[in-house]
Amino acid sequence: MKILRVVGARPQFMQVAPIRNELVNRGHEHILLHTGQHYDDAMSAVFFRELNIPEADINLGVHGLGHGAMTGRMMEGIEQAIENITPDIVLVDGDTNSTMAAALAAAKLHIPLVHIEAGLRDFDKKRPEEINRIVTDHVASLNCAPIPRALKNLHSEGLSNVSVLTGDVLLDCFLSNLKRQSHRVRQELALSEKGYHLSTLHRPENTDVRNFSRFCDIMNFLSSLDKPVVLPTHPRTMAIIEKWKSGGGSLGSIKLIPPVTYLEMLGLLSGADCVISDSGGVPREAVWVGAKCVMLFREDTWHDLIQNGWATIGKTDRPSIENAFHASKRPDPSETMKHFGNGEASKNIVNSIETFER
């Protein structure tokens, strides 16, 4: 089969190699289209180099626009690519604007769509990611759910006949690269094992100026901790950090560093005592290495982490974050990885692609 894979953001880049390798090893053609949503070296090219992903066959270069303009231009470019390539299947990951643009383009051209990481819900339609997930799942020909709860969500929305449980591709990537983790940042900062915390902070609900009080609560909490807090800083976060500092905020325990590569992030995760993050992927990786984890969300997409006691959630203000931090416990990695498919997701997804009715 000829598979057109559409990606655009950092979490999707990390999932390219496991499925690509499985497809190519079985004799299928994998054509990679990069929309350009994440475009600078620190957020894009470095992941291709580090994870040995061939350069994208097509790069639309669409970035830096509002949701409507970005999605529209992506759809236009993806539609043209589909017409030129005539793929048997369009394959998308996750919940980004790139995901939904590809889903709509494929649906309108009647090309079967396969959605990886399908069925996840946080039930908060104020989040653009939630809209992207719902739309993509409902136009997909095959939905690949990473965890049982995601499959249950798909069943409840009437999508049982086009949905399967496959496991989480991010775990495949994690396991294949764990031995390659880099300790460069830990060594440069002289960080001891379990002698520091790790944080990531980038979601609009936490970092937009209109949510400034929420941002201040997070930063004031992080700065007060008794261990160093390593905070790789997303470009969009720097302006609001400066605003917080100009209002009297002090970095205290926080160590701001530039964005890190995937292998450097694995090294930081492996040595961290607690991971405090608003990322979709980092909390899963945290529980896979056995670190304590606090998720900084109003509502969470990966509910299983909380319900199984592997992570806690700090929802809206500093007290809730503090309570979540003190309640966090170290999970058993073997237990958490089993729940997410034990690294067999890519194999299961390609099996499903080869057998579903088109």
C-alpha cells in the first residue's frame, strides 16, 4: 500500500519512526508530509536528525497563523498532495491542526483515513485539541485507540465498528530510544539522581496573558520548591515569564534552559524526582520511568494516569497544585507500560491497517 503520513508538531515527529519502520519492513510505501506547524530547528529539524527520520517528502511550510488560516492552508496543500500522490490511506496522529486538516482533506477526497491516538477526550470544547480529536475520529475509516478508556469513548460515540485497541506509539518510541538517552543537560547543571524536579509549561490555558494569575500560581509554586526545577522554556513562554518577573516574581529554584532534544528529555526524565507538566506526552513518559508526576490541566485527557494513582492533577490554583504535588507517588514502570501496550502499538496498528475494510 501507499501510505501518506501527515505530521506537523513535535509529538508527532517522535511517533514517525516506529510505524514507518513497521510499514516499510512489510513492503509498504511511507510518504511523509510535514505541514510546517512546528518549524524551527529546536521544535522540528532536530527531532528528524536525532531519531533518524528521513527528511519529509513534502513540506508545506504553513506556520505562524491563526487557527482558521493555518488549517485552511494546510488543507489546501494536503489536498494537492493527495491528488498528486493518490495514496491508498492517509495516516494521522494526535490532535493538532495538522491532524484535523489532513482528516478533512482525506474525507472530502474519499481517501480512507487512519487516526492514531484516537478516542482521547478531556470533555473541554474550549480546547482546540478537543475539537480536532472529535472531528478526526468521526471522519476516520479506522481509529486506533492507545488505551482502553479511549476505546470506550469511541464506543460511546457510535464508532465501535471502526475502532480498535492498539496501544500507545509513544511508548514504542520511548522504549526504542531509552538506552540512547543523553545526560548532557544533567551533567552541565550538576544534577544528581532524584535531586531535582522537571517541568514543562506551554499550553495556552497556562501561559496566555489572559490566564496570567494561573501562570503566576504555577511559577510561584515551582520557584518555592526545595529542589532545583529544570524548566526547558518554550518560545511562547518567555514573554510571560518576563512579565511575571517584572511584577516581583523570583526564579528561586527554577533553572530556565533552552528547549531540549528528545534524547536529552529522556535523560532529564530518568533522573527527575517529580515531573510537573502540561504536556500530553511528558506525563506518560514520566510514569514509564517511574517518576512522580503532577499534570497541570483544567481537565485531563489521559484519565487513566490519575485513576490508577500513577499521577495527580493540579487544576486551577496554587493550593490545588501543592496538594497534587504532595499526593504524588512513584509508580511501577512495568505496570504503567503494560497498560499502554508494552511497546507493541506499531505492530498492532499496521496489522489493523492491513486488515480493515476500505
